[in-house]
Amino acid sequence: MVVGGSPALVSQLVGHTNTVNKVILVPNDSALISVSDDRTLRVWIRRSSGDYWPSICQTLEWCVSSLALENFHLFVGLESGSINHYKITEDLNRITLLRIYSSHQMRVSDLIYDGNRDWLLSVGKDKTFHWYTGDTGRRLGSYVAGAWCLCLAFDRISNFAFIGDYSGGIHMVRLEEGEEFKFVTTLKGHAGSIRSLIWDEEEQILLSCSADKSVFIWEIGEGKGNAIQLNCHRERVNDIAYCAPSRLLFSFGIDKKMIVWNLRTERKPFALWQESNECQECSLPFFWNVQRIWQEKNVNFKRQHHCRRCGRAVCGECSPHQSILPWYGFEYPVRVCKPCYQDIPEDELRSSTQTHNILIEPSCVDFDYSKKLMAVGASDNVIRLYDVAACL
Ligand SMILES: [Zn+2]
Ligand SMILES: [Zn+2]
């Protein structure tokens, strides 16, 4: 079932003079907080006119690269590698600096604060992940990845942290209170840097988006790491947002599209590409199979392609058709072999995905279910608020 309408633009917040790196809609309030490469931290409150105006505009010494908020504790990551911990008053009019963590050697890419346990998790371009306790500011553990660490997700029930890196790997580590944490595994599948991660503790799934233009659903719990690939964007996917109650995933690409994926829809894991020296349909050898080509005096050099539905290695003549394959996460036409093309059931072709042209290049997003609001920071440094109730 394809639901709905378009997102409705309700407000534009103008003020930042460089890339907006993170925006957070303040829970239970008509306010949001943003940080930017223009070195400012801004708190915006909705006034009686309906417009948002800053109540705080704090200029820092460095570009402000990341942000976390919980229970009026505000953590701000900087280009220099340090993290400032502020307490913000309940009226959102004043902030007080409590502590500075000298945590990373380079830009702090992402932060998570767990207020219940007073844990601060951070990743940086110095390729490290750090885990701190907020009461003393002491470091509880660290992990070094092989590439820049760009984003984070955390499962507060089982204490798994997920670290997305520049090479496309997602490192999974387990935080054990009172001991060094354990490295679990690296999830491999993306072919480009990981831009954002979201953990859904109810469904035990991890959502990731990447510069490789795709979004992945990782079924971590029962699915044992099964990955479902979602392909619709034609450019880098910069950020994602998730509406858990209706199980809708919003992805934002620099192709200026907001795509809404219904995760209740049945989908199949991506078919693994098979390797073969000959076409698995007509049995003619591929061009590198020199020995057979010589034996058979066959000068018809065959290139290898793959059917996106069954994964078989086939030649061009045996895969002349293209089709969308929504069940396999392809919302645009891709190569399929002849037998698959003739057999695709009607159900597999039905798409539940909504595409909206938002006409801006998003840099970061945040979603608030209670307000049905989506905040989108864009490459023009403006933050836009959309009412997305019609999409849900
Ligand atoms: Zn063939
Ligand atoms: Zn096929």
C-alpha cells in the first residue's frame, strides 16, 4: 500500500553561514538546536508569530561538527577533537559549560549520550571510538578502526555500539560495564563511506546509509546480520530518519530527494552474485575463459553480467531486459536474466516507496514523531521544517 501525501514546508530557519552538521528537535518543546561549520551552536525557539528565533547563539573556537542532547545535557563535538559538555536551562535560554573532554585528535564526527547510565560515546576522524563515564569524565574504553569513524548508533538494551567508517565498514562492539569492551564483528556490504546509522531496538534492526547511494537494513537479532539493500537514490545518501511506530524509513540524498521506505513491506535479501567462467544460461564462455574459446574456435567474446534477481552470471544476450525489483530493494530498472524476466510475479513488482522532490541538498536531518516534524539542514545553510504527517 502506498500511503500518501507530500511533506509540507512549515518553517525556514535562516542564520547559519556554513554547513549545518547536526540538528536536533528538542523533545516536548517547540524548539531545535543546531551546530555548524560556521563555529556556532544555536538554540531556536518558536515564537508566538510561528517563526523560530535563536534564544542562544554561542560562537566557539572551532567548527562545531556534532551534537547530542538528553535531559538538558548538551554535548558538542568540535573540529579540534574536543567535546564540550553543557547544561541547558529548561527554558532553553542559557547554557553553562560543565566539562571539556579532550577526546579526539581530529574532528568529532558523532556523539551519543545515554543519560540513564551517564555514558558518552564518541567517534572521530582520528579513526577512534571512545566511551566515557560522565560523572568523572573518565574514559572507559576505546576502539581503533582502520578508517575515519563517521557515525554511531547504540543499542541501550544489549549495549552494542555500531561505528560507521569511511571505507564502508560498520564495526560492532559490545560495552561491558566494569571491563574492556569486546569487538564483535564488522558488517560489510556498503561500497562507500557510511553517512548515518540508526538502531531500532524494538525490531533489532540497524539502518545505514552511504555514499554508495544505497540504504541497508541489517537484521541483527534473529536475522544474524542478513542485509537488505534499498536502491532508489541516484547520488550519495547523506542522512536517514526513522519513524518506529509506523516503521517508515526516510532517506535524504544529494539528488535532492526524500524517499520514504515502508519497512513493513516484504523484502528479500540481495541475491549474491555468482561467479562462473561461462554464462549460466546459454553456457557460452566469458571472454577470460581463453582455453575454451580456443578449443571451440569461438570468437564471440562474452562479457559477464549479473541478474539482480537470481544473482546468476549471464551474458548480455541472455539478460537483455531491465525491470524494477521492489522486493529486492531496486526501485529503478536493473538487469535481469531472460527466465527471471518472464517469471517475475506481479507482487514482486509492487512498490510501496514514496519519492518526494525536496529541491535542496540535505546535510543532516532529525525527526520527531509526536510533532510529525522533520528538520532538514541543507547545503544552502538554511534549516527547513517539514510537516510529514501526510507521509505517515
Ligand atoms: Zn548467455
Ligand atoms: Zn535471473
